[in-house]
Amino acid sequence: MERTFKKESEHGYPGLLISIEGTDGAGRTTHIEQLRNWLAIEGYGVIISEWKTSRLIAKAIDQAKERNLLHAYTFSLLYASDFADRLEHVIIPALKAGMIVLTDRYTYTAYSRDVVRGVSPEWIRRLYDFAPKPDLIFYLKIPVEILLKRIIGASGLDYYESGRDIGLSTDFYESFKIYQRKLLSEYLKMEKEFNFEVIDGTLAIDSVQNKMRKKVKELLDSGVIK
């Protein structure tokens, strides 16, 4: 039998919303999967919602990116549409059902990426002002040099994740470093603004996971029927 919560969160739904932020290579996917498995074993209903996975919008974004048609504000609006669709059909229904929703990236990804591409910080925050506030936000923080090694060793450098679309440098590696430093600068500004739980992403997987589980347990213990 799944466990339930005895009080509503700030967002007004009976479930819990936990977000994991960080740039590509920070380990988000690994840790969100481990959190889901742990929470499921503990008896909680859990779902994961990943960035750009709307069945309605995701393919349109991919097609536009392939043709390099995404200008800064178009980029923002398409991703916001993807988010809104997932919010309506996945995230809010799960929260209403009293489940724990783990998001692999949330609005803060847009607040960093879109601002780096030239979008106004005030505009992008207004665009997402319909988004429920998470109960807990983890930010996996990793230096650019380590991110570069991880990305090269895994999937290689992506055109957009290297910032090539905004003309930072003709050199892939240099463009990646400039772009990621700009992203990290935006995340740094958000740490206090949104009360991030900052975790050193260079630590061993078990160490990072233990820190995350400790914070999640504190949250659960404050609002779970024993």
C-alpha cells in the first residue's frame, strides 16, 4: 500500500514535487533513477518527468533544432509549451493523486539557457509563472573542465549544448566551455533566489545519493503519515 501525505505542499497539491537541476554531464539522470528506485522500495508512488518529453511538442523542437530554426524567443516558447503540456498531463495529475514527482530539469533550466541566449530574465520568469513551486530543488554543481571530460567520454559534444547556435566560438571545445561557464554563472545567481540544495556533483555517486536521500527523508518525515 502506498504511503500518503498528511499536509499539502506550498503548491497546493497533496503530492510532492522534487526537481534535479544541473548542466549536461552533471549526473541528473543517474541520481533521479536511483531516487525513484529508493522511494518505490520505501512504498511511495513515484513518477519521473524529463525535460523535452512532451508527446505533443518534443518532435517539433527536434525538427526545428535540426534545421537551426530556433531563435532565442522561439526557443523559449517551444520549450515552455513542452513544459506546459507535461505539467497538464503528467505532473499535476500525479501531484493531485498524492504521488512524488521527480523532474529531470525544471524551469530553472530555461532560466539559465534562455538568458544565456539573450532572453530577458524577467520575461522568462513571467513566461513560467504558472509553474508549481517545487518542494525541493537539488542542483548538482560541477566545474566546466570535469563536465567537458564527462561529455566527451559519454555522448560527445552536442551543437546546442555547446552553444554553437549563438556563435560563441568556431571551436567546439572552446564554445562548450564558454557556454557552460555562462550557464553556471546563471545557476549561481539562482542558488539563493530559489533556495537550491547545492550538491558537489564531483563526489562519488553513493555520496551524492546519500546527501539527496537525507534531504528527501527530512521532507518526507515532515509531512508523511507514519
